[in-house]
Amino acid sequence: MATIAVLLRNGNATDATVRYALKCSDVSVQITKTPIQIPIPQATPQLIDIGVFRPSITISGVVDGPAMVDTTTSTYEGMQYVSHTPAHTNETPTPSSQNYYIPYKNKLEDVAYAWIADENTDLELELGNATFPLYTTHTHGGSHYHQATSGGIYKVAIQQARFQLNAAKEDRWDFTMQFVCQSRNGVAFPQAQE
């Protein structure tokens, strides 16, 4: 990805106390579904689909190995930061610019341990341009708001974090983080048939 467009925080854009901007090379959003297949002897199987689905997100990229010790640059706890104005959502009607820190390996690993071990941490992952809403459609008596950009905001929980040191690249680590998540903020589901 050309710019730092993956933001991880412990809470929504206005309330988070830890905000990280991650240098990601790959991001994948996966939606899986498991309809039930009932085998019937000497007949075609029956399929039962009750609409159960499980979204997940995997990100991978690079983090610096050591913390920055250069005192001539602006850093916080050895991390550089970027300024970001959160996307306009129902939670942040008047967003203001905030600092997101670019973690080094031990900082990201430490927070992964803390967030995995804490069952009460609400994590949010912002991918790309997550501006919301961009347009409104009017259907069967109501209005629906849609995110028309390629980005989104997801409520997530860390499922796995992996850090890998490669030969000849001892100054940086590759990382992969897997999340289970809720649907992207702003997804409109069809109304149940009565």
C-alpha cells in the first residue's frame, strides 16, 4: 500500500487511548459462510442456509526492529507518528486530527499480548478511506447510508499475531495479524421476510 492506511486502536476514533498506524503490504477481508449439508441416502443432499457468516481480516507488513533513538526527530516512546483525521461516522460527527504512532516490533508485540489477554478491550481497525456516509439511497420507506469508498471501519478481536525475522533484514520484522470481526461499519443487511 502506498501510504499508511491501516489504523489500529483500542476504541473508537475519538475515545481510543492507544493508536497505531501500521506499515502494511497486504490486507485481506474474508467473509465465510457455512451452510449445513444434510446427506440423504440414495437422494440429493438437503441444504439448510440460515444466513450464518463469519468475517475476518488478515494484515501483514513490516515493523522496525529497534525503537528510534534519534533525538532530532519527533518521536514518542521511540515511535514516529503521523497525523490523521478520522472518518466522519455517526460516532465522530466532528472529527479532529489525532496522532497515530508507528510501532516498532517490541511495542506492537507487547500491545498484542495485552489485547489478546484482555477480554474487555474493544479494538477497531480502520482500513483506507473510511469516510461515512458518502451517499444516501431511499428504498421502501427508509433511507440507507452507504460507504462508497474502498475503506471501512471494523470492530475486531485479535485471533493471532506473528512476528518473523528474516536473514539480511535484521533491522526490521515481518508481521501478520489475524482478526475476527463484525461486519464493516455501515453495512446494510436486507430486512427479514415475514
